[in-house]
Amino acid sequence: MGKFVVSSKAKTDTAPVSREEFVTGSAMYQTQTGGRPLKPVRVNFDIDPDTHRRLKIRAIDRGMSVALLVRQLIDTELAS
């Protein structure tokens, strides 16, 4: 048997939480408290091949990695 066990029961008895409760209750938040520096969080998602090609070309044109370009795009979106 594996190290992780997945319960077949869905949690239906819990009330929705506020945004702040959701963020502070997350495992990532709890493991990064206590005076330690924050670790980057890996994000994994799928995009279509044409979008990926265009993203790579844009990154090359700007002299940066795709990862840096995506981080900048996210920062720009969240700044507004």
C-alpha cells in the first residue's frame, strides 16, 4: 500500500470559509511560517502548442526565459 491514502468520502459537512481562512489554512502557508524564508510555489498547467510556441518566441525576443516572462505577466495582471 502506498504512503498516501485517499478517502472516498467527500467532505460535505464543512461550511465555506472566507478568503483569509482559505489562504492561512493551506498546507503551503502553514509549512512556510515560523521565520523561514518563503519558498517558490510550482505551478503546472497545460497550454496549446501554438500558444507555447508564441510564448517562447516572445521570451526569446525579450532575451528572457519563458518562466520569467510568465512571472512578469502574472505580476502585471495582479498589480491592477
